[in-house]
Amino acid sequence: MYGYFDRVLRINLSNWKISTEPLNPQWVDLYIGGKGLGLRYLLEEVPKGVEPLSPQNKIIIMTGPLQGTSLSTTARLVLIAKSPLTGTYSDSYIGGACSYYLKRAGYDALIIEGKASRPVYLLIRNEEVKIEDASSFWGLDTYEVEDSLRKRYGQRSAVLSIGLAGENLVPMACITSEKSRQAGRGGLGAVFGSKNLKAIYIEGSQKPFLPDGGLDQEIKRIHRESVDGPENEWVRANGTPITVEWSQTAGLLPVRNFQEGANPDYFKIGSEAIKKVQVGRKACQGCRIGCRRVIQFFSARIEAPDYETLSTCGSNCGVFDLEAITRFNDLADRYGIDTISLGDTIAFAMELTEKGIHNFGIHFGETEKYLRIPELVAKRTGLGEELALGTKYLSEKYGGVDFAMHVKGQEFPGYDPRGSWTMALAYGTADRGADHNRGWPVGLEAFDRVLDPFTLTGKARLIKEMQDASAHKYSLILCEFWAASPQTQAEVLSLITGKNYTVEDLATLGERVWNIGRIFNIREGFRKKDDLMPQRIHKDPLKEGPPQGKVVPEKDYLEALLEYYELRGWDQNGVPTVKKLKELAIDYEAIEILQKAF
């Protein structure tokens, strides 16, 4: 198979068994790689009701046919497991060079199962695969672990590691590589920790099997015509921090736990503030876009926070101090904590305190106290003992459910849906909980104003199509910052695999993958009730900017949700119908898993 090595590396940490096996050919045909193929393995191998932090949960690490090639923006790697934060599945993506080196080591996928009796790390160097003792690394932060492993084995490599948050099973713990790259969402760092897995070191020099004749020239042409094109210039020139300015103008910048959508101090943390201290850019392996900003702060060069951190850990906490947010981000990266969930949880605790519901001893804008929280959360001590468990847990214990900004237990990203109503439907129906990477209608509605941001009429189809597009793009594992059209994606997939893929094939792939994810979540008990918004979105109007006086009408939302289910071929409780699954050629075993869920 062109683009594949046809090798899955399987490591059982309980009995230290290391083995290889071929890919499931039927699943490769149906799901390609990345999200789709990894999710199909997870559905098959993790039984219903498994506790996410038990040895029975598995970590599926997946590449795809495009990884390990010279095609730009293919450096991301996907890790998939049942989430300890939400109980859904979670697919979390990490940039840098991990996918490149895993593929060059000769493996399409890595499946980790069981639990080691003591701390370990994995050593993968081409055919050499070992489980090594990590006792000396336990307790170190992610930067220290990566530096130590690369110094020991070699710099032309990639390292995935967890910090104290993962070791202490914090449900929002993430996995770090290259110090500033994170598989952030869903708490997969805690799944590493539950298996006593501290890190994975990867290097490799093998080349995947590719078609002969003209491939390099075709890839260079695609780089010139698409990757280097003007549609990607915004991120090349400004990175994601420019979104601070866009969100402020549109009135949907999260401020003080989504109580407001704008603040006059926004300019202190936006792209212009970052440009004043910027000294360079950084890109993932082989990427021609280079989205990350390198800045000079506290006598060191460090990557600037991205928009999600600037908003959820900045404005949403009432913090408009770029240096403080950068320090906070650096601490979260060292300890291995998802900044979106952490920032939103702190903001929720701040509002509970200010409303007199429960006193966490911290108010909006209290920077010094805020900077102590990442360590407390990572160590699960003091204030951090409960903040580590997230917004949903705090709201169920202390109150404030109406303004606990999460869906399915995963906290909101940095876009207030009252300024882009279709974002509410995107968050509500997202497979791993509130998410902006499954569908991003805010760009069309609030930023470019191509569509009316204050109606849900006809928007259910838009969200379905965006979700299907993200599912097939993540099955190829292309970076979202390459604005590759479906035609271009089909072209590169055809070039590298030697098969003929059409735009229609990719659309079907995306819908198939989305339904596989829904099967997993339905099996774990999720239904329509889990696709709803917190009441703040329906009841509390924003006070400034274009959304002034606006809420997302609950009646409109519920009507759009039912329309969305109908378009997907699901019943009115959000359960896929067998008829629809057969139309998508989903394999019989997956359909049987859904039927057994009831």
C-alpha cells in the first residue's frame, strides 16, 4: 500500500510484550488513517463502560498515508483514547515532528495497552523498540524529560511526555512535545499517567512506500499553488493571536467567564502586543506556513501563547497582562495541562467567588494568585485539588450550572456563541465536547460577515458539512491552517496512495468517521441531553458590540439541533439509524456495536 508501511506497533505495558501486526485492510479502505482509522481501532478494542484511567483503556497513536512524506503541513500526530475528562472518546492532535519520526521509524500506528508496574518510557528507534525504566524522570517537568532523552539518544528525534499533571491523573492533563506543542484536549496526559507511561522517544530513518515518477514535482507544485497561497497568509503573517482583535471587534471575546464579549484592554494581549516582543517564527517539521510566534520574555526566547490561551487564560480570567499570560502558559506546558480547560475552570471559580456561591479565594484579574494555580492543579494540592477536576465537577458540587461553560464536560474554546449563533450548534454537537475545530462558522458569521451571525435558520447543514470536512481532513491529518480545498485534499491523497479519490469520496469518508465517533459516544451513554448549551448562552445577553442584547434563543437552538439530527440520518435522540450506517458502508461489526449499546 503506497503511503503505508502496513505495520502497527503494539506494546502491552502489563506484561512488557512488544509485537507488530499488519493494518486491518478493510478499515484502511474505509477510514484511511488518522482520526478515522484510529477511532475504528478504539471502538473495537476498548469495551463499553471502561474506566478511562484503568488499564483497559488504550492509547491509539495514528499516522496516515501523508505522514513521513515531503508534503507540507502533515507533521501532526493524533492520539485517541477514552477521555477521563468527558467519558467520550477524545482525539487530540500534536504538531512538531512526532508523526514524521513515528512514520520514519516504520510504523503507521502505535497501540499502547495495560499498565506498567513502575514508571517507564518507550524507546522507538527504527526496529529497536524497548520499554525502559523512567523512575529517574518521574516528577520532572516535560521540558526536563525531553531535554534528557534527546541528550541521551539524539537530537534528530521527537519526544512525547507528560508532566506532574499527567502523573497525578489530572483529567485535563495533556501531552507535550518540543516544549510548546501539546495534545491538549480531553485529558490524554492522565491516560499516559494511569499507565505509568512518562514519555515516548522516537527516531527513524525509513521512507514510506510511495509511487514512482514525478511525485516530488507534483508536491512542489501543490506547495506553490496552495500551501504558499494568499489564503494562508493571515496565519503566516500574524499567527492565531490576530484572533484577539477579530473577536473583540465582533464582540465575542470571552471576558470574565463569558459574562462579557469585549474589553477595552484587549490590545494589551493581542497580535500587536506580541509583535512588539516578537523575535522570530517557528514551524512544525517540513511546514511552510510557520504559525507560531517566538518572543523575548524574561531573558529567554519562548513561543508566544496562541489565541485559545490568550482568550481563555487571559481575558476570560480578567488578565490583560501579556507577560503574566506567557508565564502562565509556560507553567501549564511544563506541568502538562490543557490551557483551555484550565483557564475556563479558573474563570468559573472566580465567578463563583465573586457571586458568593463558593469562596475559592481568587477574583478576576488577581494575577499573582492566578500564576500559582498551574502548580497547585498539577500537584492536586490546596485550591488545585478541586480545580483539577474541571468546570463540570465544580458546578455540580457547588452550583452555577447555568454559567458553567462546557459541553459534555469539556470547556468552551475562545468564542462566545452569542456573537455567532451557529457556534452554539458546533459546540453542542461536537464529538469530544465543546470544540472549535469540528466546525468554525464564526469565521463566516462574525469575522467575515458572509452569513448572518444572529440566526440558526438553515445552519444545521453548514455545521454537518463542516464537521464532515474536519473528519476527513483529520483522517489525512492535515493541519487546519492549510486552507486546502476538498479538491486539493483529494488530489494529494490520490498522488501519494496511487488510488483515485474524489471530493465525493472524502465527503463520504468524513460522514462515515463522524458516525463512528457517534457510535462510540452512544455506546457510552451520550444522547441529546448532552448536546445542549449552558443556560447563560440562552438567558444572559451580551452588553457590547454587534451582539449587544443578544442571546441564542433556546427554541431556535433545539429546532436546529433536531434538523441537524435529521440531516445526519439520526433519530430524534441523536442515535444513528442502521439504515444510515449501511448507506455509508460502515462495517457490520461497528453497526453491531451500536445495536448492542441498547
